[in-house]
Amino acid sequence: LLDTHAHLRTVFSSHDTIPPHAAQIMTQIFNIAIATIFAREILEASIIIGQYRTVVLRSDDWKDDREKQALRTITMSAFWASLVAVLICVAAAVPLAVFSRDLDERAVMIIEAVSKMVGAVCVLQLSLKIPTWLELYPRKRGIDVGVTLKEIRFNVAWNIWREVAECGAFLIPFFLGDAAIAVPLSAAVGTVISLILGVAIYFGNKKLENKFWLAFFMSAITAALSTGLFVGGCHLLEKVLGETKTVWKIQNDFWSHEKFPMTILKPLGYSSSRTVLQMVSFWAWIALTLGLHYRKYYYAQKRRAEQRSDSCTSSSNSDNNPQVIELASHDHPENTIA
């Protein structure tokens, strides 16, 4: 037992370094970019379904039996649309995976770099939508579910099919070579992440009076994750095409992004060394993220001002009409009822 204990201390010394073979296996079966794509698309599809159900429950056009039929139609339309989209994605993925197994290492690294950049775009879009989902920003327009079951079936099926098919389109780079091995576990992790985010958004909308800090935290985390994916993709590209000059590197092993515990921060953009391309891509993506968030905030404020103006106009018109009717009825008693 003492010999075993000494051996374990030797293996896991140097700040709990992750064994190379374990890290290699994890890299093969799990991909953070795939997980984020699934998290974003599943979360958005769930929110769309929830919006349709909310509109039906609050509408006067759908009551009693019609309401039950509409809710069932929404559920079944979403299910069949998702199933059809998944089958189409699988039909496209299998030939890509079979005919791309002989790719060389350079091609695999380029595909992984592109896939990380695609994941960065997906997560950035998620970061931009969180304030709207938490109702800090007004929506552009309400959802039109339709007035017949046929219209509901088409509207729900089209939107859900589009989200699931979009997920499949984003996953095309991962179907090339051996990267498809990471899809099952990454999809499961992405689904769990989407459920956690969905519960947080639901809790925020129902329970919290001030949603600013929740929206800020979730947007900041997803923005950091997007930055990490983009910088990682750029770094992989420069490994293939030729690395730029290393600006600085931390020598202490504790701060290494390849070792525990700092490796936990690697998906958020942390690195113990920086090349010129890494620094440029990091700050450029941060600037783009802040600029898009400011643009979203600017248009949200503009839309809110327009909605207030419209509400003030409608209320003033409703206040003026009774006075006109009262004067008319006072001068002409026979028009009082009218």
C-alpha cells in the first residue's frame, strides 16, 4: 500500500497534471465546439416552442378544446419536424464520414480550426440573444401562430426544422475525418448545457425582478466561450500555415493551459502563451463582441422609445373620443346612445 501510494503521488505530482493518454482520449470523444452548437440550437428551439405555447394559452382565439388541440399540434409538429431534420442530417453525415477517413493531419487540423470558428459564431449569437430572451430588450414583433391548426402546424414545423437543420449544417466540418466520434458525447453535454441555460432563463423571467445581472453573467460567459473558440481556431490555422512570433510565455507550470487547474479556463480563451495572431484575434473578437452588443442595446432602446410613442398616441386617442361623444350627445340628445 505504501508503494502504491508513493507511485500515485509521483504520477499526479506537478499540480495534478492530466496524463497525456487521458487528455488524448478526451479530445477524441469530446469537442467543446460541438457541445456549444447543440446547446445554442436546442435552447433556441425550446424557446420557440415555449413562445408558441404561451401565445396559444393567452389568446382568446384558442379556448377549451381548441386550446388543447393547438397545444398538441405544436408538440407533434415540433417532434416530426425535428425527426425529419435529424434524418436528413444523418443521411448527409454518413457519406461525408465514410469518404473522408483518409484525410491527412493538416487537413484534419484545418477542419478542426474551421469548426471552432463556426462554433464561435454560434455562441456569439447566443450571447447576443440572451438579453432579449430575459425580456430586458423588447422583441421586434409578436409570434403569429395562425388562426387555424393548419397554420400552426406549418409555422411551428418550419421554425423547428430550420433550427435543427441549421445545427446539422454547422456540424458538417465535424463529419469529416474522425471528428464525428466526438458528436454523441458532445451532443449530450450540449443538451445538458441548454437545459441549464433554459432553467436559468425561466427562473429569471418568473422569479427575478432585476434580471440585469443574470443577463450580464450569461452573456459574458458565452462571449468568453465564443472568444476562446475563435482564438483556438486561429491558432490551429497558424500551426498548419506557419506560426507567428511568440509574444510571451509563462514559465511556471501551475499557469500552463495544458495542466490542471488552469486547463479548465482554456475554453474561455485562457492561454499561458500568446503568439501575435492569438493576441490580434483575441482583441479583435472582443471588440466585435462589444460592438455587436452595443448595436443590440442601441436598437433595443430605439424600439422601446417607438413602442412608448405608439402607446402614448393610442392612449391619447382613446381619451379624446369620449369627450367628443359626450359633447355630441349633449348638443343632440337623440344621439346619446350612438
